[in-house]
Amino acid sequence: LIIPDRATLWVAGVEHREYVRERVAFWDRVYGYSMRCIKTMAMKEAAIDNVAAESVCTRACQVRSLDLRTASAADLDFDAPFRLSVHRNDYLTGLVLYFDVGFPAAGAAPAP
């Protein structure tokens, strides 16, 4: 069985005005009716979506790294301060969280 032994969670800032226009501003006027009450809920809801690399306007910041061979459920409940470094003059319209996984211990002895 081959499974990754390391997972790293990252956060970055994105400028995605078109997404905001489609998913949030949309509620200002729906078929001629004001639906602003739903707009507030739409802004609080997380979304799962693809983000184009050109939308990212900050450097990614590592939030958490886990050794999957030894991690427990308690390791998944955490707070992590982070600081983003902006690399272009743009609007920050959201945060994107993503993870990568790897096999750095390939060939190493199994964890106890």
C-alpha cells in the first residue's frame, strides 16, 4: 500500500472580482427583486472551486504540516496565525486554502 506520509496546508490571497460578481453581487437584483438578505449568507459560506494561478495576488503561507504516519485526530483541531505578503497592486477578494501531499519518508523505516 502506497500512501503519502506528509501533508501541508497552505493559504494565499486571491483577487477574483468576477467570482464575487457572479456569486455575491448577483443577489443585489435577481429577476428584478432585491435579494440582499441572501447576499450576507452567501458571503459567509465557504466555496469549493478551482482558482487560476493568475488570480493569486499574495505569496502562499504554510499553515500546517503533518506527518501522516503519526498524526492523530487531535492534530487536526488547531489555530494557526499567518501573514500574507502581497506581490502585486490588486484587490484582495478572498482566501484560498489548499494542501499538498508527499512521500519524503519513502524508503525510511515505518513509524512505530
